[in-house]
Amino acid sequence: MDARPEHPVQAASIAAWDKETDVAVLGFGIAGACAALEAARAGAAVTIFEAAGGSGGASALSGGEIYVGGSGGTDIQNQNGFTDTTEDFATYLAMAGGQDPDMAKIALYASEAVNHFNWLRAQGVPYKGSFLPGKIIEPEGDDTLIWSGSEEAWPFVTKAKPAPRGHTVQSVGWGGGRKIIDILEARAREAGVQVETSARGRALVVENGAVAGVIIRQNGKELAVHARRGVLLATGGFCMNTEMIRQHAPEALRCSSPLGTIDDGSGILMGQAVGGRAIHMNEFFVTCPWYPPESLVKGIFINQAGQRFINEDCYHGRVMRTALEQQGDRVFLLCDNAIFARPLELAGAELAAVGESWGEVESELGFCSGTLSRAIAQYNEHAARGEDPVWHKAAKWLQPLAEPPFAALAFIPSQSYFSYFTLGGLETLPTGEVLALSGEPIAGLYAAGRAACGLPRWGKGYSSGLSLADSSFFGRLAGKAAAKAPKMA
Amino acid sequence: MDARPEHPVQAASIAAWDKETDVAVLGFGIAGACAALEAARAGAAVTIFEAAGGSGGASALSGGEIYVGGSGGTDIQNQNGFTDTTEDFATYLAMAGGQDPDMAKIALYASEAVNHFNWLRAQGVPYKGSFLPGKIIEPEGDDTLIWSGSEEAWPFVTKAKPAPRGHTVQSVGWGGGRKIIDILEARAREAGVQVETSARGRALVVENGAVAGVIIRQNGKELAVHARRGVLLATGGFCMNTEMIRQHAPEALRCSSPLGTIDDGSGILMGQAVGGRAIHMNEFFVTCPWYPPESLVKGIFINQAGQRFINEDCYHGRVMRTALEQQGDRVFLLCDNAIFARPLELAGAELAAVGESWGEVESELGFCSGTLSRAIAQYNEHAARGEDPVWHKAAKWLQPLAEPPFAALAFIPSQSYFSYFTLGGLETLPTGEVLALSGEPIAGLYAAGRAACGLPRWGKGYSSGLSLADSSFFGRLAGKAAAKAPKMA
């Protein structure tokens, strides 16, 4: 055999199954971990097949933030003085879904998120409980609660009362995702989940229109795995598959850094190959960590026409996804001496111009005379009054850029650190059931995490913690649903 | 039976074929007409199944322009003083393809377009031969050659020597597409093509992984049609399928007017259901006919932040696709008394503000004091020197907007006439062979026109005549390829 994701295998062509399980989970990131754990606790025999040498996937590269709110707030939100209604949370999530939010998933998650968070704690995921104010990417220490999205920023703040909802695992420094995975892996193994590593899902096996198993490549051999209750795709997105990016999201090719591990789109392809419907395949998250320090939020971004294009106090990824749409190959962050500081080395920003006057800066950048001076004059005039009538940056970030020297930092998608991952994937019900082109569920097939199109589905609507939240919560639901599915012969 | 595009039918389930043909063509727009004609002339038995009561499809709603150039130019280009190299033509088409132009199709079409144009004339499609200068949408009279894209506009003009390439059928007034279809229908019938109308393709029939036929619904019955050499999908795009638009191109839902007849995406779904790969499904053409009169091109478009966003002398669809990306629900065209004229009634533009000074206009529009006055002052200063350093409108369209009264016309995607159709579809080889998810052709399946993803695949790169050019040229190639395919049992 030489199975490929695009070619489902007919069960009739398999002489004998090499392995039997109830639920075969492909991928051991947070979606796969949560799915397997719940399926096993519901009594199913579960095997996770992970293509890499161990658990983690893109989840382990993440900051370990989970986007949680609603139901009055988590105890941690409450202890730190925040409340959060389910309605505000749902409104925010709906706005974050762009033109096509998944209202069924939003309604369910908005009302269940606090319970889900407590479940994660019950698994042993630790949270210090402290609130870290300000605009940051991930805590440098081991704090818990942060503003991790655009909650306080226009237009979100006009419709949904803001609350900080990023809940970060207690772990010093960036990259707490690894710790969450380690804990969930331990729970999954305790629950009897069997884990096969260096075991790559190659193709689904179908029988009478239902998914009955999966072909796994391990140790140079292909194994036919019978999944009596279903196969659950938790294989991640497709940011590492240049050909798929070309077909669906070619704008991402302008960015320097796909953010993932394997993320080859194989789960999406396997799903499509058995009739699954992939949606919003053009959408992707992209960011460049242009703050901290948060003083930079008091600067203004301009495009190569010298125009502002966003309220700089919204989420860094929303800024950068919008930056990518601007004409030209870079954007500039303008600062004065009062706010200037170098962004993280990681960001790869370039000091493009410095001058004693804005006229000097505009001339160094090659802008027409008057372009920046006029733009800044208008911005400063409004900022002095605490107003930003066009772009609506909140008053606390408004301060005239009036203290020389002045500087322009260049952010260049192809050269700075612009990291991206895909948001399009298989359309699923809240239970993880994969929908066919017809809109009906495909028997025996489930998807969760970025192999599915979930809560995060619009590049300009992302918030840190949203993908882990979606992957863990709907991963659990998918695992439960698969475990309860009728056993196939 | 109740066949649906999403569910292929197994040949084994068909007791007896109701009809036999070599090539079954679904859809009788220009792609289907050209495909059927060439297949019949190559000796195949051909049947066209058209869901509507007669031929036409979206092609018949079009202006009847074909985008042609290269090879030194058509005789009509030459007679009117234009030459056009294949290299310039190919460069323009590649720029028009956005981040993922189909270089194989471009190379072929750029070198064969003149021959293709002469073939159309040989079928009887008449061209007066005259050149109509200026910026227009479609000739009001029966002229032939027009500037129908962004050839003379930045950035295209910086890389490809411009030539007018829109070749319009001789037909008085708009809507010449109907005439082309009538002529091609006559030729197809003469060549022996059998035409079935009110006959809708419902599902493909597959046998051993190859497409062997199609289920047709006609007169309330479902007929199983055996297509011994293949099925050719020429069913158009999906702008009339709100559910598919939601899944793939939800931004289009902000526009008032889908432009099509049936265009329900059924061909794309049928192709996907047998494993076909659909690409660039988020891309769509959109326009609002904001000129003529061409004097308006001397105006400037601004968004709701009071910012210009495009060189107004590029193609009207490129302007409006970019307009749709601007923040807010409308854009404004600013004019002075010297250039003002009402656009076509059809455009549905709204006179949003009039004033004796730009300050008055900006105040009526609710902009901050100084926004328009400053922007216009800078524009006028440059325009007086024949320069547009930021947006690069060509000197011939630059004229200070200095003669009162001044006006702002509002263009509102949801209320003005913003018509759109989809550009994403099945990925095909130049021969029309539909590619599977794996990238290999699917035996027995061809697609052309907007059921495929062809030369036009980027909303900001469209030119009038590009879709008819692509549909007719690659329709012909697909018809020839299907006719030569080995006969299935």
C-alpha cells in the first residue's frame, strides 16, 4: 500500500485489520488530548496516533492561554474585580467571527466556558490566579489573567462590555502550552488512552459511506486500524503545506513564518476526500509581536501612503492582519521620544527613520512633503483632547507625539517575524461531527482543533487563547460524541 | 431517485442508461457552447444539458467582450494603431492573477488568443473593427475595441506595455453577450450537438473512480445519461448559492446584486463530490458602474476615514473590490464643478454632500474639520504638477478639484448597484481536466467557465472580457480533450 490522505481506502480491500480500537484520534495537540481523554472516560477504547515523536503539536508552541469568560466570570476574573456576562462574552465571540460566526458553537461555549475552565483545573492545569494588567503578548512570569484580545478596543467595546479573558497556565515565561499538554497527556494515559507516536494518519478507511478506520504509517509499515466508533481528526491546520496555502490563502505566502509543527493539512484533506466540506479556507491568523513595551501602543501605525489604518490598541494580530492588506510591502509605527522603546528582538522590526522633526522623518521615508507632518498634526490635536474620532483608539492610549527625536519602525511581513496559522477547515457541528458537502454529518468522522473551522475563523477577529479554547472545549465534545456513537461491525 | 450534486451515483446502481452520448456538457453559456462545438467537430456525439429554458447563462448577461491580445496584436488592434506583444499580454495576465496566477493557462492563452479571436469570427461573431477611446464600461453603439481593464493604470503599466484588449461583438448597446451565444448555439446545432433544455444536471455517475455519466432531471423525471467520453461541467459559479457564499466568500454578502442566472455552484459541488479540488473559493468580482462619464475619473475616491485608497483610473471593478475592503459601509467620490456629472442611474450612487468649499462638504459628511480640505489641498498641489506620487493616477486624469461647487457621491455596497460573481472553482489543467485533491486528473471529468478557477481568479485583477475569454478558449480545449478521451464501456 501507499496510502495518501486524498485517497480513502475501501474497507473491502483490507484483508484483516492490524489493530482494533473504538475511537482513533489523529494528532496529540490539545484537541486530540481532550478528545481522547473524554472518549476514554466515557468508556471507549481510545488510541491516539501522533505523527511526531511525542505529544504537543502547535498547542505546545502556544502561550498556554485559554480564552474564557461568561457566566458571571471565572473565580479568577471575579477575584480580580471583573465580572463577565454570558451575553457579553457571546457578543464578543460573534463579532470575532467576522461575516460568518458559528452561532451554535458560540452559544454553547459562551455558557459553558467557565465550567470548561474548571474542568481543566480539575485535570491539574494550575493557575496562579493573579491578574497582570496592561497590553502584553504573554506573561513573562507565571501570572494568570491578561487582556488577550480586542475587548477594550473599538468596535468590540461598543457592543460587548469588556473583561480580560486570557487565562494563562502557571508557568514562568512564554510557551506555557507545553505544560498544559503534559498534564493532559498524563490524564489521558491514566484514563487508559493508548498512545502511538511516530504514527502518521495516512488515509481514512470507508465502508458503506461511513468512516470505519484509518491507515496509519508507523515504523515504515502501513497498519489498517479499525475504529469501531469513529475517527477523530485533530491534526491541525495547513500552514506548513505550501501547496494548500497557494490554493486557498495565498496572501499568507507574503509572511515570513508559518507557526506550527506538522500542520500539513492532511486531516482536512482526509476529511474532504470522504466528502467533507471545508470552509473559510482563506482565513488565517497572523501577527508580529510589535508590543511590548506597551508604550508603543501610544504610537500610530501608517501604511506606505502615510495613512493610519487601525486603532492601535486592538489585538496585535488584528493590527497585523490589517497591516498585511495595506498597499506596499511594509507598515511603519511612528513614535516620539516619550514613548519610544525597541520592541522585542524577536519582532524583527527595523528602525527605518529618525529625525528631529516629523518633516525629517517623512523625508527619510520618502513620503511627500507634508504627509506625516499633517497627519501627525491632526492626530496630536485630537490626542491632546483625548479624542481619536476616525480610528477610535481609547483615550488612555492617546498622547501627542510631540517630543523629539521622532522615529519610524518598519514592520515588513516578509522579513520581520510575521507568524501565521490557518483558520479554515472542516465544517463541524458542536459535537465535532464533520459535515459533508450536503450539510449532513458523515458517519464515523469527527474533527476538532484547526483541522476544523471553529470559533476562530476570521483573521481580524482573533484573540490569544481562542484556538486553545476552541480546540480543548470542542475536542472534549467530539471525544464524548465519538465514544457514544454506535459500534460498527 | 432524488439525486443531488453532493452525492455521486454509482454506475452499478443504474439498471439501464436512459440516454447515451460521448460527451455530456452541463450548461449552455459560452463555455458549454464552445466546448460542445469543438467536441462535436472532433467527431464526438455531444449533448448539452441546460437547466434553464434556453442557452445563455451569465454569458448572455455580459457585454459580449472578449479579452484578446498578444502575437503582435489582433488585426483590429493593429488597424487602430496598437501593437501587443505576447510577453506584455502574459505579464498583464500574470499580474491580474494575484498571488497565484495559473502560469500554464496564461502562457497558452497569451500566445493563442489572436488565433482564438479569429476562430470566433470564423464562427460568425461579427466585429465592426472600430476603436472607441476613453474609459467606458461597454460601448453604447456597436464599436469593437475598448480599454476594458487596468492596462494603462498603475501598477500594471509599469510592467506591461498597455494595449486595449476588450473586443466587443458588433451589437448596439450593452449586453452583446446574448448575440455571441446565439451565433455559437447555431454553429453547435449545425455541428450536430444535441441540446436539451430545462434539463438540470443533478449528480455525476461514477464507475471505478472515473466519471461515466450524469443524472439529469427533465420533465420531472431523472434520466441516467451515459457519457462515454466524459462529462464537462460548464455550469457557472456560485453567486446565487447563499449558503456557498457564506462558506467561502462571506464578504460578498455585503453587496447588493449577485450577477448570474442559475449559478448555484452545482457543478463545483458535483466536482468536489467526486474528489475534485476547489481553489480560491473566496475570490469574487464586484463592481459598481461609477463611470461613465469619464470625467468622474478625475475625481478622487475616499473612504470613511477621508483617505484615498486607489488610483481611480484603474478598472472600475478593481476600484470597487478595493472599496469593499475599506472600513465602514460606503465610499465617496469627490468632484468639483468642472468634472461633476451624474453617473448612470443604474449605479445607484447617492449625492451625499454639496458645498461651496471642501470645508462645507467635509462638515456635511461628518468628517473632522480639515480632513478633506487638507487631503484635497495636497491632491490639488500635486495634480497641478501632473503628479500623483502616492496612488499613481496617470497624468491625463489629474486636474485640481478647485472649481466650486464641490460634491461627494456615496457608493454603498448594500444599496448601490454592486454586482458580483464568484471566481473560485474547480482546479483544472489547460485541457479542462479536473484535478483531484491529490493533483491528479479525474478520469472522465472536465470543467470550464466559472465552474473552474481560470484566468480570472483575483477580484482586484479582473478586466472586462476576461471571463468570456477564459470560458470560450478553455471551453474549446476542454471540448477537444473530452472528444479525444478513450471511450468507456
